[in-house]
Amino acid sequence: MKALRNYIDKIKPNFQKGAKFGMFHSTFDAFETFLFVPNKVTTKGSHIRDFVDMKRTMTVVITALIPTLLFGMWNVGYQHSLMIGENWTLWQNFWFGFLKVLPLLIVSYGVGLGIEFAFAQSRGHEVNEGFLVTGILIPLVLPVGVPLWMVAIATAFSVIIGKEVFGGTGMNVFNPALLARAFLFFAYPSHMSGDNVWVAGLAHGAKAVDGFSGATPLSNAASYHIDSIPSTYDMFMGYIPGSIGETSKLAILIGAAILLITGIGSWRIMLSVVIGGLSAGFLFNILSVNPYMDVPAWQHLIMGGFAFGAVFMATDPVTAAQTNKGKWIFGFLVGFMALLVRVLNPAYPEGMMLSILLMNAFAPLIDHYVVQANIKKRLKRAQKVAQ
Amino acid sequence: MENLINIFVRSVFIDNMVFAYFLGMCSYLAVSKTVKTSAGLGVAVVFVMAITVPVNYLMNKFLLLPGALSWLHPSLASLDLSFLSFIMFIAVIASIVQLVEMVVEKYSPSLYNALGIFLPLIAVNCAILGGSLFMQEREYETLAEATVFGLGSGLGWFLAIISIAAIREKIKYSNIPKPLRGLGIAFILTGLMGIAFMTFMGIKL
């Protein structure tokens, strides 16, 4: 460790502005801060001194995502073994999934970080840690069968159009990971929906055993095959086909616990998303026009990406509402709209992605009116005191 | 009644004037710098649309459609004046905007001051003409349907402009690349918001 520190100190002068490698200033800076805690302080602007800086925040979120990632890898193997009708061991399942998921991770990190570094170089700012989380989220919200070049395109789109043009990490309006997914969803719908994409190997015409469909619980429900929705236990534990990270609600709950205990995820948003989803669900149960509306409200919470979106996507501190009251409104509408799209919109089986993106667009507006209302309230109070 | 609700929801969310048809972009981009002014313009658009679409509906039904003039004299039943619809609609919109302006100025000076330059500007907003042309093209059956459609389209436009105005207020201090500042980022934002509004595509009520 000491030797590394000395080495970095030795080569540092070469990377100062105006020196031999001055143009790689921010790349050097990124690696230095990645390896060591820098002793730099902010020089201008108001800021809060806190133990939890951006690097630490991002590290906690990645830690919270690890359970879903590991389970997702195992589940990729498990679904494949179900499809070919063989009984694999835990390690066989995990190894198969590991080899399938790792390339997705490498591509998303490689492309995304490459673009981040290029932008940081050309614009002369530091490389931010924001993409470390986005880079792991992108593979987690995709089906396992998606081709690698699509992952690359989607990542490039979301990093450039969704984030860098707005000024980089912390300035984006839409959640970059969901933007990548939405981009693929509308550009290459055949690779992002249907019953063949969720299980590795199924799309290439491999022989599946009889009785194996590869359909997700949501597509079962959308086609009114309510009987073939897997058992609650299976859906909760995650033994179902789906996007890599979304299947296991247990792993997501572990992640949620980590986020809540460290105070990095907003409990207001998580709670209000659940409340919004439940109230839409109960509303449908009362209306009960078609079989899909009869699906119990609580069951919606463990189907599809609802839990994953509520814990990891809606709570994004940049794109969600910033005010506390705004968070309640934002979360409630996310949950409500997600179920509305699921049940009422035959074009999309899952509504979580689009409802979060939609509310991202409205979050600043919600904040604006919450702040205005607060100003009005305080003004009234002040006038009362003055009288 | 159900039909009216359907038309209303469709025109606000699914067939949103801005995000589905990209109409009324000039004032949408030019005036959306702060929430307050864009709310003023939005209210004016709602107001004008809810009046012009039903009026144009009546024009269309009793003057322009093939055989529409037969109420005047039976010999006019073979007349088809629909080629005049563009000029007719624009004339109606322009004169109604003038009328509305005068009425508002007379009876509610505070609203008139709040709307300011926006009222006359609206006369040339293509979302307004678009609303009337959609009304003609989609062949709404009754006056109520046309009114609800006009109101809904106006509200959809209102929603679009205040939401982008809030975002533009938020990103005012972001370090956006120089060439993209101002209109450039507004175009990109509109596209991204269009993706978000795809949420409603295909909803059937």
C-alpha cells in the first residue's frame, strides 16, 4: 500500500496541468481518488461537510445491490436448468449464470466508464462515481438474453443523452439505468419483451422440456392465465423468469434494509410507492372487470419489477422529488401509475419502468409547488405575527 | 358519459399535443423558462382551445362539410366547402382570440395583465389550429365531444409546458456543455419527456 502511495506521488507531477501528461489530468485524479482518500477540500460554493461523501454513498448502494446480483446469477442458471430439464447443483447454476451475466456487466461498465472518462477529459472536470451504480443497475434491469451490442448502445445513449449533456452526475433529470432500458424497450422490442427472452438459451430455439414456458408472472396475468401465476413463495424467493435483478424479493429486501439503515435510500419514497401500488390494486379489486383486476393487490408487489423499482430506482436521490412532502406525492404516483399501466395498458406487461420515468419528468414540478405552498404558508404566519 | 371521459383522458395524456404530435413547439420552447409565465400561457391555451374547438366544430358542421349548407337552401346540398377549412379555422381562431382579449380586459384586468402578451401570441400557436383540424379529422359527433376534446388538448399542453418549465428551472445552474445551453437542451429534454409519455401509448379505456 505504501509503495503504491509513493509511486502515485512520484508520477503525480507529470499529470499536473501544463506538464507532460497534463491532458490526462482528470483520469489520473479519478484513479487516485479511487485508490486513496484525497486530502483535498472544496474551494468555492456552499457545501456541507459530511462523513458520507459521494464515493461512500455509491459504495453502499453497490453493496445493497450485491444480493440481487448474486441471486440473479444463480437464477439465470436455475431457469436454464429447468428449461433443459436437468437437475443442476447450486454451483452449476451459479457458474452458468455468472458466465452469462458477467459479460453484460463488463460491457456496461466498459462503455459507460469509457464515455465518462472521455467527457471528463474533454470538459476538464473530475470523473464522478455516479456511473458505478448505474453500470451495475443496467444489467440488472435487462433480460439475460439481450445481445451485448445492444447493452453497449443503450449504455452509451443513457450516459450521453441522459446524463452528460445535462452536466454529468447529479444533474440528470431521468434515471440513467431506466433510460437505457426504455431505449432498448422501444428500439428493440422483440429482445425486451415476450416469453422467450427471460431465460438464457430459450431464444435461440434450444429444445425446452414440455411444460416449460419461460413466461413471467406478469405476462401470465396479462393474458388472464391467472392459474399459471407461480406460487407466492416462488415469486417472493425469486424462482421465476424475469429481468436479472428483479426476481428475488428477498434479496431486494436485504438491499432495502441496507439502504434504510444507512439512511441512503428514502423510506418516504419506498413506503409511498408501496402505498400507491396497494391503493391502485385495491381499486382494481373493487372494480373487478376482468380476471387481471382480481389479482390481489399485495400480489402485485411481488410480481415483476415493482419491488426492485421501489427500492433501487424510485429512491434515486437525483431524479426523485427533493422535498419531503414531494417525496410522498412522487412515490404514491409512481406506485399508482405502475399498476395502472400493468392492468390497463395491453401494450406493456410491466409499468414500473415507465411510471418512474414519467414521474421523474414531473418531480421538479411537484417540488416547485411544494416549495411555493411552503413559502405561502410561512408568509401568512409571518404576517399574522406582524399584526 | 363514458365516451366523454375516454376522449378527455385520450386528449390529455395519450394524444398529448406536445409529446405525441409535437405541436405548439415554438411557444412551448420559448416561454418555458419559468413555471409562473408558462402557467400563464398554459391557462390561456386551455381557455382559447376550449372555446375555438367547439366554435370550429359548429363552423365545420354547418358551413364546410359536404352538404352542410343544406339548412340554408336545398339547392346548396351538393356544395363541398371543406377546402376552405384551413382559412376558416384560422380566421375563427384569430377573431376569437381578439374577442377573448377584449372581454378579459374589460371584466378581469388582473387576469389580462397576468396573461399579457400571451393571449395575442396564441392566435398563431399551431397547437390551437391543430386542435381544430384534429377535431375535423376525427369526426367528433356532438358539440359536447368537441368541447371536451378542446379542453383536454389544452390541459395536455398546459401540463407539458409547466412540467418542462419546472425542469428548466431546476437545471438552470447545471454545467451543461456550452453549445447545448438554452434551446438545445430543451429539445433533448422534450425528446426524453416524450419517452416518458410513452407510458400512456396503447391504454384503452
